[in-house]
Amino acid sequence: RTVYLNGEYLPEHEAKVSIFDRAFLMADGVYEVTSVLGGKLIDFPGHAARLDRSLTELGMRNPVSTDELLEIHRELVRANDLDEGLIYLQITRGAPGDRDFVFPDPETTEPTIVLFTQSKPGLADSPSAKKGLHVISIADERWGRRDIKTVQLLYPSMGKMMAKKAGADDAWMVQDGFVTEGTSNNAYFIKGNRIVTRPRSYDILHGITRAAVLRFAAEAQMEVEERPFTVDEAKQADEAFITSASAFVTPVVRIDDTPVGDGTPGPKALRLREIYLEESLKAAI
Ligand code: PLP
């Protein structure tokens, strides 16, 4: 693979980062994942805008402009002949000379920027969308600024492992009795014509796919209600689903030991997936 590191396109084994990089020592970095379908970028402007927001919230500098970022994404798609897959982007506060809790002076420490591609043939036509996901509910033990997309992913990884151990596909996290989100996706249920999902706050990542799907709800003749909801409500719903840049809209068919609806992917979630894929392919760049 060709990867991008600090202004250079390199074979992956030649891309090296300092042991003093603050993402390595302190998870002091942010990331984005953008999907690629038919060699085109899905929701790129949304991901670029959220990246800038994450950086601003942490007082970090973006070493590249949005136009340059788009060009880097496109060059990696070309160089790796990527048809269907993901582009991972990470910006860290860089590598000062030594370990220190205090942020280094941004004048003397350059951020580290890395991008690489992951080929995922069949991403849009995924079997899990046809089969639906089994999620378990677990406590949300993450830090309090989940709206910032940091590389601190230890608890979400632990959540995925808990799911795996339980024979499930993923986990929904619960705080004070209400679902926050999935380990790497936003969570929803459908009752009647209404999509219910938690409102944006510090408690969840403001999903780019979430924003698009809520925009497209009207096209599917559905209403949106943004409010906290419980695991029990979702268990008793007609349908449930998750959204993310890599899963698009994927039905959830089982929560803990309870089937949702008839335990198969629901027509409304599948319709939302179809609309999302259609509309975002039209807008892909
Ligand atoms: N919530 C969390 C915790 C995530 O990690 C992600 C994606 O990685 C999402 C939600 C979905 O966000 P997006 O639709 O922008 O991929």
C-alpha cells in the first residue's frame, strides 16, 4: 500500500513515526474514516468539517487545508487503485522531544498527519446488512467528550470484545439508563413512522452518516425524534439500526436476548440504507 505521512506518499513499511508522538504516548490525536464507493469519496465535506471541529476543540492545528486533504484522499485512491473501502486519517499533536503532560508549543512542534487506505470489497453489498446485527448492552465507561473523535479507542475495543465473547456483533453503551451509541456507530430505533435517536451533545459522536440519514428521513416518509431512549424501548420497537461511515445504515435484529420486531432486518431500516447509498453516491466526489 501507498500511505501518506507528513507531506509524503510512501510505501507503508517506510512510513515511520517517532516514539515521542503524543498519540502513541497519550492518545493525543484525532481521526476520521471516510468510505470509498466506486472510487469516490462518500460525505467528504462532512468528515473534513468534523475533523476541523475536533482539532479546534483540542486546540490543535490542521497542517493541511480542506482542498489539500481532498487531493490527498484522491491521490491515495488512485495510487492504491481503491474501488471500495475506507480511508483512515489521523492527526496528532506531534512529537516533541520528550514525554510531558503539558501540550508542546504549536510553533515548534509540527502535527503528525497520516492517511492510509483499507480495501473492503463488498462494503456496500455487505452480508451483515442483509442478516442484521445482534448487539448487547454494556455500561458506557468512556470519557465525557465523545463528540471529539479522538484515537482513545480502548473502551470501544473492550466493548467489541465483550460483544464477541457473548457471541454478538457489537455493543450499545448505556449511561444513566439511556443508550448513548454503539461502540463505533450511532444507535436508533423505529416505532411506527418515527425514528428515535439520542440528540447531539458531549455524550455521543456527531455522526456524519447520522446527519445524512436524519436529512433523508423525510424522503422515506418518516419523522425524526431526537431524545434519549432506553434499551427496553429499543427492544420493544418495530425496528432498530445503526449508522456509521463504514456500516452506512445497518439493521439491528437482536438486542441482548430479545429479537427486535420479527428478528429480521426491517423494511424501513433497509429503505433508509437504500436511500442513503443512492443519495450519497450521487453526491460522492
Ligand atoms: N459513534 C462512534 C462512537 C463512532 O466511533 C462512530 C464512527 O466511527 C460513529 C458514531 C459514526 O460516525 P460516522 O457516521 O461519522 O462514521
